[in-house]
Amino acid sequence: MLLRKYEMPWRRAYEAYAGLAWTLASVFFIFAMVRSVVPWPLTAGLALLCVMLAFHRSGQALGVLTVRASLCGRAMAFITPNALRKLCADPKPSLPRLRL
């Protein structure tokens, strides 16, 4: 049974853009730490936070891309209402209840 929430698999992986933005922010903070513009404990903490969020968002983007790639090469299946009725027909009629 699928336990995750519904995701639209054909959408763009917008999480990749967020991952790229967090990566650029971490590069900025590392650059600021090296140039000694801001105290290093502050920039090191912010850079570490940005790296963690970049990994998180990149993982989410990879998950969306994996789901979308698994659908590659398969067309959507459509079924008529009559064919659905045949598939959902009760294979054996229900038995009458026995009264005790």
C-alpha cells in the first residue's frame, strides 16, 4: 500500500530550483567566512544550514524525477464504462442468509 501523499508525477521538479538556490546561498556564506566579512561562527552555521537544506530539496527533486522516469514510455490507460462493469461484476452471487 502506498503510504505517501499524492504527487502529480508530470509536474516540473521545482524542488531542484530550491536546491540550487540553497547551494548558492551556502557558497555565498562560505565565501563570506573565508573573506572574514562576518564572524566565522555565524557564517559557518548558516552555511551548514544551507547545505542541509540543499541536500533535502535535492532529494525531494530526485524523488519527483524518479517517479516521472518510471512512467516514461507508458501511455495513460483508458477504459470504457461497459468494460469497467464487466471487470467489477460479482463473480459469484451472494448466498441468502441462513436464519437460525
